Amino acid sequence: MQTLAEVEEGKSVRIVEIMGGYGLMSRLLRLGIIKGAVVSVVRNRGPVVLRFGDSIFAIGRGMAMKILVEEVVR
Amino acid sequence: MSNKGELKLVEKEYVVGLIALPNAGKTTLFNFLTGSRGYVANWPGKTVEVYTGFVESDGKKVKLIDLPGIQSLHTLSKEEELTKEFILGKKYDALVLLVNIESLYRSLYFVLQVLEVTNKVVVAVSKLDTAASRGIKIDVAKLEELLRVPVVAISSLKNIGIKELMDKIITVAENKHKGKGKYKLNYEILEEYISKLMAMGEERGIAVRLIEGDSYLLDRINQDKRIKVEELRKEIKKRLGMTPEEYIARVRYEEVERIVKQSVTHTERLTKGKTFGEKFDDFILSNWVLGTLTLLSLTIAGLFVIFAINTGFPLNWILDNVGLSNWATFIENYNLGGLISLGFSLLGNDLVKPLMLMLNAPAWSIDLVINGIIAGISAVLSFVPLVYMINVFMAIVDDSGLMARTSVIFSKISRIAGVSGKTIFPIGISIGCNVPGVLATRILEDDKERYRVMLALPFIICQARLIVMIFMLSAFIISPLLQTSSMLFFYLLSFVMFAIAARLISTIKTYRSEGEELAVELPPYHSPSWKVVNWISWDRSKSFITKAGTVIFPASIVLWLITHIGMHGYTTIPAQSLGYVLGSWVIKVFKPMGINDWQLGLALLSGVMAKEVVIESLAIAFSTDNPIVAVRALHLTIPQTLSILTFIMLYVPCIATLAVIYSETKNLKFVLLNLFTEISLALVASYVVYAALSLLPL
């Protein structure tokens, strides 16, 4: 298990846990990033850039460190 | 659509709400459908502006309401809340949900949320061609089958699918759509709880939202039901080991995935390799320093041009410093704002004044008309071109997709003040002028963050304050080194005060928001449509005239009265006016620094109107035409100069800024809080500066 901030660029991961309050949860929920969602990390320097579905998102590193993920083997 | 303007007997007017996620092209569609003959008005009981327009299709009249863009039914701003209220209120014949194919997952999630509440829906899918070039193809018929409401592929710019969309809207409005019943999502374990609430008389859609903990709905049901809902929510959490909203979101996303799998095919991208946009993203996002510099220079360049055209600043300053002072003077006099003021001053002095003299009008009435009324109108109108151009700039940045990138890049710095990266725009604009800066806070999605920024923004030193700064520094400080370092100090101070104020206000619970950290979507780049940009900008400028203008204008009359009315009625001598009394009273605050001139007190008071007036008012108070003579008449020491300047840089920017803060929030308490914060922080800072400098051997 690792946090989203530690994922190598190009890898796909499944979100296992979001360790944050309601505020953080609802911000992520608005973007569709919820437990169980599979996202791929496009860029991981500074803000973490993610691809989820057809969209690209950027989230802060602090936020990414609060998201636990597991690697998805394709 | 037939828009021939023939008078026909219209059987019924259908009310249709147009709803979309950001960047879906909603404005373009609305504009196209209504032929930009929409009108804008505040929504009843709200401070949110909503456009309404009329479309006629086959003799049937549709009243189309362009609701504010919404991200999700988990609302953050009053705009989003209005759209949600509209959806839940069900006072419409149909809803058009414009789906952005570039963020299909979230769009469909939103569609599902709405379909739970109502099936009077037509889904319009836009931007199919851009998606096709990225290898994404959508099966519209399949989607229609899965969602059980009409789905239409449209392109407003190419006039594709518009007639079909109108037909489908009418079909839905007349309840003639033949779908396979109402869309229903199975929430498995939650179904028994949903049934419980439905047994208490709630509709299914509302029951689901209540279990989700929708605070808007929870506030509007009776006490007993609310307690029941809270009980159920606790029970669910215990049973599932996660909150009901998480569970519901998961079920919906799984459904979205199923729908996408069945209706979307991914093929080879038409464009091989990375697009320009993707390469640009790689460049700015991979190196923070490069990214910051690139976006900062783009922003500065844009704002530089706009301010140079409208106010001359900062081009005049640059020209002056490279020795082209003739050019600098030319630009100072012949910028748009300057020309408008010149026009009004000519109108007043060369037309109205002689006319009134001819009619034997009393002196006070001539003075009031010229220096009160005409000057007031001029003050409002000289802002209009600037507000318009800033709106164009912001619309382009937003529509092109650059805004989201800026938010990412600048979040690293803006986090110091606890605000998002987009705040760079209101701040950058405020360095030119606080008024359009406040208007630019509209880009912030979270209302609480918007209030925080609006409270802190007046600390950003605008051009008018820079003029006062340069004047006073050159009057009392001889050393160019000390002059320059003082200027730098004041700008630095203004940013620090911005951060302090933004942080201070978040100690008040009403203005605190969690998760101020970055979380944004990066939409693909677009070239903005000029038609749409112009339409939005012009409309916002018109609303500035009516809303802010109605506050700025009377305020300028009040200020005229203060400086021209005294114990013995109308007077042209400031020492006999009400201003003398008020000025002597205001300056008492600066007694600890040894400053006692009522003239300065009056100037500070006039400075509430506009900072340009500070110097002018000193000249009038000391009865001289030469402003430098007036400023020097104060005989200030260096610590006194820098301390009073600190105050001038930080206290109330101008009445126009307060007016737009009021017209944007319609919250008098907040405006007063603003006033209080500005004045108290300005005082504290000026005392500190004085105390610190008095210890130095200057």
C-alpha cells in the first residue's frame, strides 16, 4: 500500500482509502475521485496529474498524500 | 426554429431549464437558440444573475432559462445552489442537460443524479467532433436506450442537431416521449432504507438525496423526519463501514462505467503523437519555475495591454523612466479612461457651466452639477471600458482552458494565503485597479473562498495609490535609493497584508472552507469563440453600470456635500466646510506620530472616494494650485511620511471598490467587516512602521 503521491508516472492505481475530513472527500467526490476508482498517474512532480476516465485532473501533493492506493495489474 | 416574428396564437409557453457542467458550451448553445435576445435578471430572492430567452419551434413557444453552471449536486456556491433548487423544485416542463463529452464520467454522474429526481430531461451531447479526433466515439441511440430519456448530438457552432433538440424538448414538455419507463438505479443494501423514507411520503429521488445527507434538503424537512434520516444514516454507516454518500457515489460510478462501456468506443486517435496542448502542459507542469514564469508572463502581458489602453499605467511609468517623458504624458492624457474624464470635464465646464450661468443659476448649484453630478457620472463611466476588457481577458483565459493550469501552477504560492491558484487573476488585476479585481473573484467556485479573497483584495496597491506614493515620496525623501526601497517595501507589505487578512478572516467560521487545497480538472485547450466572449463581457459590463454605478454615483455627491457645506451653508473655502470638522477629527488618530494637520485628515477622508483625490484635496485645503507645494506644506519627517503612506496604501481603496463588493455580495455586514479590517490593519501597520523608523537614525 502506498499513497498517491508515491506512485510512479504512467502507473494505474485503485483508490483504497481517503484519509481526510468531509471537506476533502466532497472536493474529490465532485471530481469523481472516490474509493474504488481506478486512476492513472500522468505526472508526479509537484501537483499530481491524474487521468480518470476521459478527464485529466490535478490535485495538490498534500491531498495526494492523504489518498491510499494499490497498484492495478493490467 | 422559426423566428420570423409573425404573430401566431401560441397555445402554451413551456419553461425549460438549460443546465450544464463547466466548459460544455452552454453559453454558446443558449446564445444560438435565443439569437442572443436573452435578458438578464436577478433570480427572485437571490443575488445570482440568470439569463432568460425565448425560442419558437413549430409555433410552440419555449421560455429557456440559462441556469448557472454546476459541477455536481454537492454544491459549493450560491450559483450552483440555485441550479440545484431549480432542479429539485420541478417548476419546469423540461430540462436540457448539456453533456460535456470531454469529461463524460462526471457529466454522466450528474445526469444520473438529475434523472433520479426527474425524467423530464433531454440530454444534449456536444463537442463530438473534438472527441472523435481524440479517438472517442459515442453511440447516441444506445445512450438514449440506457438513460431512457431523449439524447441528441449537437454542435451549436455548426448548427447540427439543433432542430432535433427543440423537437425533443417539446416532446418531453408534452409528456410524449416513449421511453421504457423511468430510469431507476438499484442501490442494493440501501434499498430498504430508501423504502422507509418513501413510506414517509418522500419521492424516491428525494429519499436518495436525504440518505446522501443533502444539507439543502435536510434543512427543509420537518424535525421528526430529519431525526429519522440522521438515525438511518448512522445505521447505514455502522453496517457498511463507510458513509452512505460514499456508498451511493460508488454505486453511481459503477453505473456510469457500465453505461460508458456500452455506449462509448475508443478507437485510434486521429492525431498521432502529442497535441500542442499536451506538449504545452508537459512544459508548464513538469518544471514549477518554468511553468510559473510562463503563465506569469502571459498574464502580465495581457493585463499590461489592457491597463495601458485604459489608464496609461504602467506604460507611462516605463516611458518616463527610459527618458520618453513626452510620450508618457501623451499616454497619461489620452488613454480611454482619461479621454472619458476629459469629455465629461469639457461637457461640464464648456457646455453646462456657461448654460447655467446664462440662466442665472446660483453658484452652489453650478458647483454641485459640475463637481458632484457630472464628476460622479464620469467616475462610473470611466470604469466601463476597463471592466469590459478585463471581462474579455478573463473569459478568454477561462474558455481556453488556461485558467485551470494557472490554478495548478500558482497554488504553491497562493497556499500561503489559504486561497487557490486562480487568485493570481484578481490580485494581478487589482494592481491596476481593485474594482475589476473584485469582479474577477467570480472565477472562484467556492463562495467562502471568494469572500476571503474579497476581504483581502483591497490591500493590493492599485495604480491610484501608486500615484500618491510617488508624490509623497518625491516630496519628502531625497535619496533615490530610499525612494525605491520604500516603494518595494510598500508592495511587499501589501502582499503580506493580503495574506494576513485572508488568514484572519478564515478564523471566522462562516468564511472558512475545508479542502482549500488544489483539486481541479484540466480541460483540453480550446480556442475561445469571440461571439460568446464578447456577449458575456458586454453583459457583465452593463450590469456593472447599473449595480455598482448606483452606489458610486450617490457616494460622489455625498463627498461633494461634505466638502462644500458648512455651518453657514454652501462654501468654497474648505476650512469652513463640514470637511474641516471631520478632517480635524480624523487626524487625531495620527497624533502619536506628531501629525496634526486637519488638511491631511480631510485628504484621507476624500481618499475614501478615490485615492487620486488625496493630493488634489490637499491642494484645495492649502489653497494652492501646485500639488507639490501642498504636500510639502505638511512638513513631514521621513518616519512620518512612511508611516502616513503605510496608512494611505492600506486603508479603504475607494468607494467604487466597496460598491462592487456590496453589489457582488449584497451583504452590508460583510462590507462593514471589510471597512473595519482595512482601517484597523492599516492603523496598526502605520504605528508599527513609525515606531520602527523612529528607532533608526534617519
